[in-house]
Amino acid sequence: MDYRIEKDSMGAIEVPKDALWGAQTERSRQNFAIGTETMPPELLRALLAIKRAAALGNFATERLSKDKTMAIQAACDQLLASDLTAFPLKVWQTGSGTQTNMNVNEVIAHVAQELTGTPVHPNDDVNRSQSSNDVFPTAIHVATVTSVVTELMPAIRQVIARLQELETENHQIIKIGRTHLQDATPVRFSQEISGWRSGFEHTLQMLELSLTEMRQLPLGGTAVGTGLNATPAYAIETVEALNIALAENFVLTDNYFHGLANRDGAVFVSGALKALAANAMKMANDIRWLASGPRSGLGEITIPANEPGSSIMPGKVNPTQCEALTMVALQVMGNDSTIGMAASQGNFELNVYLPLIAYNLLQSIRLLTDSLRSFDQHCLAGLKADQGRMAELVENSLMLVTALNPHIGYDKGAAIAKKAYQEGTTLKAAALALGYVTAAEFDEWVQPEKMVGEER
């Protein structure tokens, strides 16, 4: 491989000849060859958007020339449209994300000069009025908000819409309810589905609330929160430019010392993601129970047969979309634990677990987005009720006896259910044998369609 010589404050270092980065990026690349996890693309795009906006903020406050501003803008625009291969650094690096901030600065400076011929310095120009300590947390906030708003929320809304369709389609179907995995009183299938749908609606609200915190940016706090080498006007102009570029409504934090050292906003969002994961897992588990069989399980619904389920058992089909979604849910819950612990480790003026928080938070958003889209397309879209099976289980359920409670009392109802179960007879036969009701009374009082509650 051919190399060129780049220099930084520590001296000279060889850099691959065709690489767009400089000396500080190369040092990190060599010193942190740890794992395979590189910085999330969402975070890198957020950093590029911030650098672009910062150039405009510096120009508006007469801290950067027009030529350099335009050169940085042109470089950021080109890099935002690229495959991001110019940013190779690993997650497992300095806890402030300094090396990735410098990776972005160096690449922008290189591309800016290449595009325009204007000399641009990675620190003095691209990083002007900034520190990694305020830029990297800002990038976490920007990447989180944009990913949730443009990717995850639409995926959640699509699942909600699909569940609403299924509610309408299955409104007239009555099935047996279950608590503790045991027979309970009847419900409409649409009511059961509405519980899934409502869970997603509630977590959507939680996410929207959590983004209020993430829209508060610590940009302008620079190294320790005092704003050294920046101005309030620069921060205001930069956030305004960022909002225009991203069609967002970010605001400056009201306390830079909190904004740099505390990551409670990330914890809040991650908690909402964990709630979403919990609701998704509940729905997926319900569906794979209901679809269990096809001959030895509940078999109340069918779901799409997307691929062979076994390498040895011909014809076997498994609820694979449910399995994928529940695995994602567990990963999100694990990520949440990591984020919470990382956020608790701030010392004095900075938290130094920023790359870890960014990686886990953005992975949770990405996995939930992709898995919900997949689940909607490959499972929910083809979910069908087996009305005959549902009717059979309702008819044979012992818990229909609950409808007799107001008429004969709990104890007599229990005796009827136990007799029917022990003797393998119907509830009606057991009730008549015990003499607690007449046939006409039983038929009048035990009607599943009258046991499913009023419409809400």
C-alpha cells in the first residue's frame, strides 16, 4: 500500500495515500483496533450536519470567511451523500468521541480543499467554536431525534394502522380469553388485538415525550460548559441553521454543565424504546401462542408460511417473524441496561461513555424500526383467524360458568365447573345434573356474545 505523510501536534505519521482522513484519525485507527463495531452512520451524518451548520453559525458571527464557509458546506454536502467509508473508526475509542470528531473534521477539511481549492484547517476552521465535548453529545441528540422521527415513528404508525385493520376485520369473532395461560371468560378477537394496538399507541406517546429532552442541545458549551472560544450568538445561529437543514426544532440547553456531563435524555429515550420492545414482545408472544400447532397447539390463527422451518422435518413452518422480533426486544432491553449504566458514569464536567451510549441507542432504534416493518409485512399482513377453532374452544370452555355467578353464586358455579371437568361433560349437563339451573335458564344466562362487554 502507498502512503503519504500527515502531521499533527504529536508529529508525523503515515496515512494510506488515498485516504481522506488525516493524522489524528490514523492514530486512532491504529491504536483502537478493537472489535468490528464502527461508528453508527446516523451519528456520522449528524456530525456532518452539525459541522455544516457550525460553519454557517461562524460565518454569521464573522468568525469564518465566506470562502471557507462555502468550502465546508460543499464538503459536507458531498459527504452526506456518500457511503461514509471515509469514517472508519471503532466505537471502542476515547469516551468523549474526540477521535471521531477529528475524523469528521479532517475529512471535511480534505474534501473542502479538494473541491474548492480553499485551504481549510480541521481544527481552526471546521472545528471553530467547538469542542468534541459539546459536539459529540449534540450529535447523539440530533441522530436520535432524526432516526426516531423519520424511521421508527412511521414504522410504529404502520403497525398501528395494520392492527386497526385487523380489529375491524375480526370484530364479530368471539374467542376464549386467557389469564395465567389458563382459560378465562370470552373476548372479541378485536378486543385482544386492540390491546396490542393500544400498547403501540402508548409507547408512541412516550417516545414523543422523550424527544423533548433530546431536542435540547449542548452546542456552544465547548470543553467544560463555559463556552470558551465560542459565543452565544454563534450557538444560536448554528442551531437555527441546523433546524432549517433538518426541518426540526432543536433548542439550546438551559445548562451547559448538565448538557455535557449528564446523559439522562438518552436514558429517557432508551426507556421509551424498552417499553416499545416490551409491548412488541408481548404481541409477538401472543401471536405465536395463538398460531401454535398446526394440530397440537391452540391453532386459533394462521400466520404466513414464509420459509421452511426445519432442516429435518419436512413441511414444518415456524413463527420466525415472532422470533426475530422477540430477539430484537431482548437486545433493546440489554442496550437499555448498558445505556443506563454508562449514563451514570459521568465525572465532573463530562461523561466519557459517549460512543457506547450512541452505539447502543442508535442500534435499538434501528433494530426496532427494521423488525417492526418486517413483522408488519411478513406476519401481520397475512394474519387470519380460524373462526371454527375459536368457536370450538369457546363452546368447550369451563369458564363460561362465570356468567352464572350473579344468579346462583360463586360456590355453585365452581361445583358445576369441577363436575364438568372431572366427568368430561359440558357445563350445561353438569349444571342440570346438580339441579342448580333449568335448561332454559342456562341458555338464557350463558351466552358468550353477552359476556364480552360494551363497545368503547
